[in-house]
Amino acid sequence: MQETKGLLEQIKLHDKLVIRVTSNANSNLPDEVMKILMQPHRKANYFFAFMKQGSLTHKVDLKDLTITNGQLFFVVPNQIHTAPAKGKDDIQCFKMSFDQNCLSLLPKQFLFLLNPLSSQIISFDHNSGKRVKALFEILNQMLHLDNDQKEAEIILAHLNSLLTEINNAYFRSVAREKAETSRLSKYIEFQIAVETYLTEQYSMRLLTIFR
């Protein structure tokens, strides 16, 4: 099993934030990195793929998951992920990766990352889908600037907006398919309590990054 701890640090697109956002036009990775990602590997970071056009099949924890137009797919740390083989030329998508430290700098928690409804594919209505696409485009553009205008605060603000859209869509779209029960609610509360404790520990250590 390939381990990927430290891999995102090597290919990040910001000097202070461990984050990477790409589109078809700028998604090239070194051969040694692609070799790891094309094999089953344990994720050390969060990964998202938003499909603008076409369809791709990712494998997560030995399950095939296919995303199509307007859908988003996500993987959380410690899951086993295998990236799809190179798709057709007409496929268009955004990809985003960031680490736990980057997430801890945001002003709120995003409960969908706990995946309480056990679904890693999210669909959007027309309006929210347009906003999600626009936010990916902004982050992609900012992170690929050739100058020093990659303001961390602005990037984090747009990342916060994007994850808010995804969080809302997760509970809106997935909850329609899975009935919420009191047992599920208690499970979510427990996960939130654990996540709150862990992220608070990260936040205390990272407060000095931008000082």
C-alpha cells in the first residue's frame, strides 16, 4: 500500500497553504507522483473532483464510484484511493487537494467531511452548481498566478465559501436518499465532538502562521 504523507507538500501551489487546485489546462504532475496516485494509496489529505463534463470512475476503499456532469466526489484522509486512468479528451473537471492544517484555518467546521450519510458523491441543483463551478475557477486562477498575489486570506475565504456550498448540497441531496434517524443524529453528534477536539488542537498550533 502506497503512503502519501508529505506528497501534497511537494506539489502544493502556495508557499504557506498546503493546497492545490487544477483544471484540465494545468493538471500535469511529475511522473513519480502520477505513478503513486494511479496505484491504491492511503490518502494523507482531502481530495475533491468536480466534473464539468463527461464521467470518471474513482476507486475508494475497493469500491468503484462514478461521477458525471455536475457532480462532485471527495476523499478524506486515511481512505484508500485509486485515481482513474486518463479519460477521454472531452472530459473536463476541477481537482482540489488540501491538508488538515489548511482546513483548520477556516472559521467553521464542515460536517459533510465526517461523511455521516456514507456518500462520497454529491449532486447540485442548477444555481448551486454554477456557484461551485465559479468558486473552483477563482481558486484555480488565483493559485496559478505567476506573481506574488496569492493572498492566503482571500484563498481561504473562497475555500470557505466553496466548502459551505458543498456541505449544504451534501445534506440537501444525500439526505433525500437516506432517512435520518435519531440513531444517526447521535452518531453525528459524537463525530462532531471528536472532530471539534482534534481541530481545536490544530488551530492552537497554527495561529502563528500568518503573524
